[in-house]
Amino acid sequence: MTAPLFSGKGRRTAAALGAVSAGLLVLSACGSKPTPLATVTVGTTTVTSEAACQGGDGKGLSNEKLQECIEGLKTSKTVKYSPGTTLRIGVEPEVVEDGKKWIAALDGQPITDQSNKTYRSFPGVDFFGTGGQGEPAKSRKISIIQFSDKGPSKGKAEAVWNFKLQRDDS
């Protein structure tokens, strides 16, 4: 017969210490803070999303990464939009803190100047207008791009939120 390495009390103590250690490890993995939210509202429909891309190194996004974020298919939220309806875009206050600003872009082309406000409204704009040049698109991508005016990321994009406007002809 072999003798146990630990007594009953020792095993329980070791198990408890192991459980506490595992719990702390899980909690430390969850320590990353979620990105601020951006919101797009059309009529009574609101969609909210976290950033699709974020420059976490404090240096901002490289131009290549920014293009990838804007052009990529990382659009997670869709909102139906009828031409002429008011479109509203909002960002959490964290997006404009510490000298940061944002712009809105439609299919990668800026449609606003840089702003340090948390809200913009576009009443009666037809985002699907073609100016008589062919068939209107069935969807367009709205990107919200955060920029910094300070530090190592000055003038560079720091985060991108993407939304899809789906044309609603009903």
C-alpha cells in the first residue's frame, strides 16, 4: 500500500489555491476594456457597434490598415435607409476626449469635416443618389473614423467603426 502525498486537508487546500489561481487568470484575461461605441440611427431604428479596427499600440493605424478596415467586409451592423430620411450618427464621449476627433465616410469618401462633437445629423440626404448615372446601389458603407491631434498618433486614424446602409424602397 502506498501512502498519499497529501492529507485530506492538504488536498482541499491545494484544490482551493488552484481554483483561486485559475479564477484570477480568467479575470486578468478579461481585463481589456471594450472600445467605445458608435451609433447610427435612421428613423426609429438604431444600431450600435464597437470598433472594427483599433490602433492599440498608441501609434494609430497605418495607412494600409486603415484602408483595409474601411474597404474590408468587417461591417457588423446593417440599418435600412429610405432616401430622404434623416440619418443620425453618434459616438460615445470617449471618442472625442483628449483632442480626438472623428469624421464620417461614405464608401471610403469623407462626407464630414473632423468633429469633436458626439453627434451629427443628416436630414433629408439621399445617400443613394446617382445624379442620373445608372442604377443606385443597394447598399452603402458608412465608416466612422477617429483621429488624434496629440501624441505619437497625431494626425493618424486610431479606430474605425463600420455600418451598412441598406436601401429600403418600401
